[in-house]
Amino acid sequence: MKTTGHGIEDSKDVENMYHMRLMTLLQELVREHGYRGAARALEIDQRTVAESTRTGRLSRRMREALERALR
């Protein structure tokens, strides 16, 4: 998906924006509820929340949990 001038350079930009949105949601949950509360809200392990927050990477399980939270 290439465009010229103003617009999306390639499809990676859209993927990056989506990743940033999910990471922002995760960070907000952690800020409001701590690791344990965020893990409880997402129905995943607390260590998974901590690892994703620390590394900035989302596992498949974490991504699915955050997508459920967005719905």
C-alpha cells in the first residue's frame, strides 16, 4: 500500500498504529489497576502483563486479550 505525498507509506504504518493502540490500553490498565488488576481484567497471567509492559511486545495471547477488552 504505497502512496505519494500525504498518506500512508506502507501497510506497516497501519500495523504499528494498531500495536500502539493496544500497548496504550495495556499501559492504562496497569497504571489504573497495577499488574495484578490488569491481569485479572484481561484474564491472563500477571507475568504476561509484566513482560509485555517491560518489552513492548505483545504475545498472541496478550493481543487477543487486549482485543477482547476493546470490544
